[in-house]
Amino acid sequence: MDERKTTGTMSEADLARLLSQVRAGDADAWGELYRQYAAAIFRFCRRVLPAREDAEDATTEIFMKVRQKLGTYDSSRPFTAWLYKVASNHCWDTLRRRRIRQDLETGDLDTLPLEHPDPSQIERLQAEHTSKEVRAGLAKLPDRARMALALRYYADMSYDEIADTLGVRRAFVGVLLLRARHQLRDALTQGGAFAALKASAGGKS
Amino acid sequence: MNRTDGHFDEVTVLLYLEHQLDPGRLSEVSAHLAGCSACRGLLHALEGESLWLREALAAEEEAVPSYLTSAPQRSNTHWGWIAAFALAMGGVYTLWSGFIQPWYAEASQAGFTQGNLMTMLFFSGAFWKGWDSMRTLMEFLPLATLGAIGVWVLRKQWRHFTPVAFVMGAVLCALAMPPSAMAVEVHHGDPSYTLSAGQEVKTDLIAAGERIRIDGDVDGDLIVFSPSVTVNGHVKGDILGFGQEIQVNGPVDGNVRVWCQSLSLNSSVAKNVMSWTGRTELGEKASVGGTITMFSGASELDGRVGGDLLAYVGDLDLNGTLGGDANVRGDRLTVGSTAEIMGQTKFRGRRQPQVSEGAKLASPIDVTLRKPGPNYGQIAYYWHAVLLWGASFLFGLLLLFLFPAFFARAVSTANKAGVSIGLGILLLFATPIVAVIVCITIVGLGVGIVGLLVYAIAIYAAQIFIASWLGEKMMGIGAGIGPAIARLAIGLAVLRVLRMVPYVGPIFGLLFTVWGLGALALAIHRSMRTQAVAAA
């Protein structure tokens, strides 16, 4: 069972029947599909795009694409995986078109210290910050870092899917995720290691 | 990914946690973890962090906009009704101008009424009474309210309304159009058009070109679109003119209605004159059987007018004869020695009117002088502000109840202040120009006029969305209709107060208008995209 976020409680059989009805042009079925997933996709967009109205527009546009591309969906794969793939591609394209991607390019592993951090510091951070504060911290991250975390920990995408969406090699997805975690930790502690990291990297980030 | 100080680095531990290591590496890390409490500690910390991230990302802390969860239902679509309503308005306008008003004009000639509907409304109807305080209220509310009620009633009637409504609107238009559209002669000048003396057009004549000269006779109405129009012939119907300079030297049996820079009238008009002009001149030899209604920068009336005069003007020189009442609002009124006014004269303006000794007035001029700018010392000023607030609040409530999803979307769109303001500025100035151009394409006359009406409503509605946006910023986003009404009320009150600030108030007003107009247009665009998803 695919555990990605949805708002509905639809079984796989029901979903398969619904999808076949949508493909057959049933408007009511399309409405039902939309209602099942619109909220989850809106929240995903809300996590990765800078403004609420951007997320609203993106949700609409993603479903336009879903409608257009539904014929290409391989029903042997989980529908939500495909849906989030469409959504993440759209959001990433949106950010790219706006040229507001500010984070580092791929492969700069040297900017990530190969260290063994103190686990207690990580755990203290978790204890001290609420979900709301974490989301506020996420909003401060560079687009790619925020996107990577949302793809992995909200949309439950595999490393292959993340690599494909963000246009990076699969081998760097782990680095990307870890760097995003570091950036989030630093955003929550306001400065610290990440600021030093940026300085050592010559301000590339 | 190496060991550091005898331990695995953080990337390796994360990849282990996320099952991303190849089997060989996996065994190596597993074996190390079994005997290393520091690496196990890091693994647990990262695992906790993953859970922490998942919870934070999945939290449903803010409501999903209702239109996103309900949009695909076709029955929620308002656009069909709105299009139908616009079409119906076009049809009603055509009915009014094609049937009702001519009927009134005939009744007027037979002595049953005085003037046409418009002048009756302006001069003697209840509409005119209490105009001072009710002006803004009445300018927009009737049209908007009627329209909204119409849409609401129709929505209740049919569930699957879109095709029905569209067909109904189209049929109404089709029924209304033919009487004027069938009997008409159309000319596009290349570049100019002239109807020579001795020639006669037996039907209505619609002409457009660089210069239009009508020396012959027109049995029906004359509708002209041109920078320069000269009418020397006899027009047995109405003259409807859009242009820069319009000169009428030949007799007109009907009405003259013009939108132009300059109107010069030197002949007899059997019925009424209505002008929106920079300058209006009624020559000494000119006579108007009915009334004159003018919105003009500068005007000179030297001829004879049988009925009443209603003038919103900058300067008005009155040297001719007026059979009825004169109601003048403007900067300056000069009544010359040859002037004669047989009815009551009212003047509301900034300066005392100048009346020559020889002028014959049935009664002294009723003068109300107003100071430039708002009078902060008068209670009436604040009462007027409260009335205006009430009008906008009522209108906002209508929008909120009739189109809740669209309302929320427009308010949310106002967040994009830069784009909204830019688009609003463009729309504010470009829409009237486009509407006039649409009018010139003959088929688009109704569309153009409806477009201008919608434009006027949109300008008024603009403040509603900005007020709600402002209310949201002040009070936060609360779910339900109660907080939405409160946001609207508070926001409108703040906007009204800001508009009352000396000197900068009008600038605020303009800013809110362009901002709201842009947000409204963007929201319509976004809604249409949503509908495309829903209806595809």
C-alpha cells in the first residue's frame, strides 16, 4: 500500500476503478479524484513554493497536467507516486522559471564536512522546536534544500525519483538531504555551523 | 563517505538509515553499529530527526481553500451565469434603446411625459432627491444588486445552468438585436465618408472613418465613429456620435447623444441632447426641443432650449433661452445679459455665479457654494463617509455570500501586490479605450457598453477585496463566515479612514482601486484556469 499523503481513504481497487472512469471521460469521477488529492497536493505545494497563492495556482495547474497526462500513467505503479512526480516537476519548474534557485549546484560534496556530529545536539534541537518552528525554518532554506526535504519526507519519494526531479545524480541525493538537514538545523539555531560552512565555501551558497 | 575518528560519517549513517547502501557497505556499517554506541546514537538522532521532519511537513495547520476541494463540481461554476448575465444586460440595453426609449419619446411628443427616461430620472424622479448624500450609493448598488440577485435567482432555478443560461442570454440578445440590425446601412470610410447633398439613406446609417460628412438626409438614426464629424443634412432619427469633433448644422428630429472632445450644435434638435464632452457649444441659431444633459469641461449655451438643463461642467456661459429648470454643478456659472431662464435655477459650485443685469430669471438662483476639498468641520461629511462605508459593506456582503470561493481567491491574490497594482494600472486606463474601440466595431456596440458597465462595477468592487485583505492582515485568517464579515467590515472602515486623510487620501483611494482591480483580474484568470480543470 502506498503510504504517500492523501486526504481520502480510498482502497487500491476503488482508486483503480476511479482512474479507469476518469480515463473514460467521466466528469464526476474526475471530480472525485480531484477531491481526494487536491488538499494533499496543495499542502505539498505550500511546503515547497514561497507563497500561499503560488501554491493555490500550482495546485490548479498540476491537476490540469494530471488530466492531460493521465493517459501516460502506468497503472502498475502507485498512483500517488506518479501524482507527486507530476507535482514536484511542476513546482521545480516553477521555481526554476523564476530563477530564484539560490542553492549550490550538484557535486559540491567538499562543502559538507565529513564529521560525526554530537547526537545529543540533534536531539535537543528536536525537543526545543515545534512543528510550526520547523516549517518556519524550512521556509528560510534554499529552494533545492526545501524541495529535497519535502520530496523525501512529505511525498515519500525514492532517491531515484528525487534525483530525476531535481536533475542531480542519484549518488548525491543523500548529500543533498543531509545538507538540507544541516541548513535547517542552522536556520533553527540562527547561524552556527552552516554559516561557517558558507564562509569556508566562499559564499557560494 | 569515510570513517572519521573511527566512526562512520553522518552521510553514511543517513544512507544506512534510509536503506540506500549497497549490500557490502550495509554489512560493514551494520557490524560497526553493533559495537559502537556513538554511531548508534547518531543513527537514533537522525531517525528521530526524520520523524520530526515528517510530522512538521505533514501538519495541517492551515485550511485548504474551499474552491480547491470543491471546484470540479460543474454546478459550482458561476461563469456561465456571469456570461449569460452580461449577454442579458446587452439585450436589455438594446431593448431599452430600441423600444422603450422611442416609445417614451413618442409619448413625450404627445404630451404624456416630459423628456426621455434618462432626463425624467435625473430631473424629476425620486432618484434625484437626496442625491447629495446618496450619490455613490445609488451609482453602483442598484446595478450590482440587481445583477447579483439575478445571478442568484437563476442559480436556484436550474442546477445544470451553464448551457441553458448561455442559450437564454444569447436568445435574449438575438431577439433584441434584429430590429436595429436588420435595417441599417454601414459604411467604413476609406479613409473618409461623405453622404453628398441630395442623397438619402432610407434606414439607419452607421459610419466610421477619418472624416465623416453628412450633407444628405438620413431617415433613421445616424451612428458615427470618427475624429471629425460634420452633419449638415437632415437626420430624422437620433444622432449617436463617438469622436473628437462633432459639428451638427442640420436639423435633427430625434435626440443627439455624443461622446467627444468638442460638440458644436448650430441647428434644431427636436428632442433631447446628451453630451459627454470636453467642450459643448450651443450656437445662437440652435434650438433644442427637449432637455440638455451635459457632462462637459467648458460649455456655452447661446441658443434656445425648450426643456430643462442638467449640467456637470467646469465653466458654463449661459446666454440663450431655457424653457425649464436649470440644475448646474460646476466650477463657474456665468449668466449673460441675453439669457432667459423660465424655471428654477440651482447652482452648486465653488464660486458665486456671475449674473448680468439684463438676464431674465424667473427666480433668484439657488446657490450652494462648496469649498474645495472635504469639509472636516461638518458632521455631514462624516455621516456621508459612514453611508459610503455602508454601501461598500453591503456590496461586499453580496459578493461574499454569492461568490465565497471567488471572493477568497481574489483576497488571496491581493497578496501579489506588485503584479496586482501593475495590472490594475493597465486595466484602469486601457479598459475604457478598448471598450470604445469595441464599440466602433459595430457588432460590438452592446459588448462595449456592457464592458464599460462591468468596468465601473469592477472599480467599485476593487476596494472590497483590498479591504478584506487588510482585515486578514489585521485580524488573521479565521475560518467561517463570521470572521470573513468582520474582516470585510474592519478593512473597509480602515480604507475609508485612510481615504479621508488630507492630501494623501485620494492617492490611497487610487492605490486601492488599481491594486484591487488587478487582484480581481488575476483572480478571474485563476478561476478560469480552475474551471478548465473542472470542466475539461
